[in-house]
Amino acid sequence: MGTTTHQSIGSPEDAIRSLARQHGIAYRETGYDALAEQITQLSGDTVNLDPVELLLVELERSGCVEGKEATLLHANYLRSVKYAPDTRP
């Protein structure tokens, strides 16, 4: 499918979710995901991707976004999450 060009309206999360909707993408765990999780745990590390990051993984796997665009989307998303106002009570 190749790189999808899009105009980002709203937050990076909105852009990722919108791309996933446009392409009918939902995250599906693969055997490689389970293996990667086991290897990560055995190495004493932890990697916890949230649902938005998992959508981005699937968008890249499916070819809807390519490496550079996925990296930019992920960086923008992480920035937005890191600097989002704390809305906890």
C-alpha cells in the first residue's frame, strides 16, 4: 500500500486512530509478538505498548505507513502523552 499521506487534525492519537479506521486496521497479536514479549521479559526489561501504539504497529505491518512516517507519528504521540496535562483527580 505504501506511505499514506494525511493531514493531522487534532492530536497525534486522533491521527493514528483515524488512519487505522480509514484502512480497517485493528491490532492482532502474532506469534512473533508473543516471542518478543518473552525475550523481553527474560532480558529483565519491560515494554508496555498502549492501544494506540499497538495500532501504529499494525499500521506499519500492513504497509499503510512506512518506517519514517511511523516513527514521526510515534514520536509525536509520545510527546503528546508526555506533555499532556495530568487529568487525574
